[in-house]
Amino acid sequence: MTDGTATQTRSMPGSLSVSDEFSSSVHPIDGGGVIFAGADSAGSYTNPWVSYGTNATTAEVTATPSLVTSSPERFARVGGSIYFTAMDDTGWYQLWAAPANVSCTP
């Protein structure tokens, strides 16, 4: 994460996937943030995360009812929404969407 200065550049609390089967793309969203596929720890399933550059503004995207997704990828912005594919609880990839100004609940 960075706000553009050396003193405020640090690792994100979420772990990005670096496997040869799945990579974590980082896509810009409104308000200077990014949405990406991240995880609480290396080796766990990835889910949609957002960051606005600080630990307090970086967390997994949550919704009500809860999203049961893993391995999000192919983020694309169309209008005021960010679309992506992710596996649901059936194990199949589905199309998901989040608002382009999505925030997180750390």
C-alpha cells in the first residue's frame, strides 16, 4: 500500500496469490482505492479485498447476505460497478459485481 511517499509505503495486510494457477490482479476503484484478490494468510482461499492505502481502509469486501466466493479474477469496470468472476459455494465460476466506490469493514 502506498500514498505515494516512501514513509507511507508498506505491505498490505492481505496476502496476494502468487501461485502458478491463479494470480491477483489489482484494479483501480473510486476514491483512489484498489480492489484485488487477497487472503488473510498465505495458502488460504482468496476473496475480494479493497484498499485505500492504509491498514484501517484495507479489508475483505463483505456484504449482506454474505458473499460465498473464492478466487476472484478478471475485474472490469462498467459504469458505476466493478464486475468480476469468482467461484461460489457450488464450485463454479459466476459473475459478481460490487459498486465502484466499494468500501470495507475491517
